[in-house]
Amino acid sequence: MGTTRRARKNASAMKMVGALLALHREAAGYTQNSLGQRSVLGEEMIASIEQGRRPLKPDVAEQLDELLDTKGTLSVAVSRMPEVDLVPMWAEEYLDQEREAIVISWYESLLVPGLLQTEAYARAVFSSRVPVYDEDEIDQFVAARIERREILHRKTPPTASFVIWEAALRDRLGGRGVYVEQLRHLREYAGMKGISVQVLPLGRTSHAGLEGPFILLETPEHQRLAYSETQRGSTLIADPDEVGILTQKYAMLRTQALNTEDTRDLLDRLLGEQ
């Protein structure tokens, strides 16, 4: 299925689910504002879902089914959307939230975090994908990733914290030149105001992030969200209990990682070895 056709299919399915939510909301006697407050999603999020501009996530669908007494109708509607279309939908929803976030906390164990990648490193990441992307696709993905870095340079940037497992910094993805450039770039960010970069060193006897990378966001409305990716998909998490667990993990990771000053020293040593 072509990209344009997939996009139209996504939009149509999202509008259908949104209309279903609006129907059940009105039948239950809620306004968008009152349901947004009751579900902790906020009025704007409810309106965006009903208008088909944002997808309804499975965990949120379950919550709304319970609040509206819809006997699983919304959950079933979301589950019947083609799986191949769900992955980019969740990723797009995350990118929307990332652009507006006032706090970003990112743990990464496999790669340098996307917001801190150089263009050459990002190209090496997308070129490593199996099955392979063609050159036009790689160019588009790299451009989009580099554009995201502007978040950290706007007039009022988010408070940003990154914890990176040292293994990700030891890997020479893209070759020596790409590796050295990426280390220098990361060292620059490690010295910027408002950005915290910490390396979780190798050789630790305890590790709070063994289940994989994740990102925590705080929205302008002070809603806390989490995002994680797997081999075959991605998930934006709104459930307060699940977000709370990941928040605890991130706090523990920060205590296990080198402090910001020692992290800068480590990056300087790695650069000195080149």
C-alpha cells in the first residue's frame, strides 16, 4: 500500500474512532471539558481525538470505555485498526507531544538519543535498518531527525535530561569519523545550560534500565507521559501508574549514572583516545 493511501486510511480510521468517542461521550452526559478532567486527558486532547487529529491509544480507550460504560466498544475499534498503520500513528503522536513538552527525560541504551545525534550519525542509524530503506527514505528520515534538534535551541527550551549507557558511546556506528564527530557534538550539549547529560558507566553491579530505553515527557498542562519502542512498534503511555513506574526507574538511573561533571570528563577522555 502506498504512503498516500496509507495516510488516507489512517485519517479515515482516526475520524471514525473520534466520531464514536464523541457519540458515547454525549450519550453519557459529558462535555469535552468535563470528560477531559475526569480522564486526566484534558479538553484539548479529547477534542483532538474526536476530530481525528490524534489517535486514541489502547490504554486510554480502556479507561474511556470504563468511564463511559461502553462495554469495550472503543477498545475494540482501536484494536481493529490495521497494525501496520498503528506504529507510525503512535510515533507521530509522540512527536507532537515532544514538540510541546516542557520537560524531556530520556534514557537510551542502544544509541545516542535522537535529539543529540549529528546528521552523519543519524544517517548511519537509518542506513543500518533491516530491511533497508532506500536513499530517498533515508534522506527524509535524517532531515526530520535533525529538524527535531531545534527543540533544544528555541527561545524557551524544555528542561532536558539524558542518561546514556556507556555501551552506546563505545559503538562506532558509521565509522571512526562519524564516531568522533558524534562524541564532540555530545560534549558540546553536555556543556549547555538547561541540558543534563549523564553516562551510565559499564561495569556496574546494578542497572535500573535493563528493560530498555524510554522517554518521559511533561506537557504544558503538566500531564506526564512516557514513550517506549520495541523491535516492531512503539507505545505512548498515559496511564499514571505506568508513567510513575518509569519515573522511578529514571530517578534510579540518574543516581547510578556519572554526574554531569564526571560525564564531561569521560567524554573528554574518549575524545583524547582518538
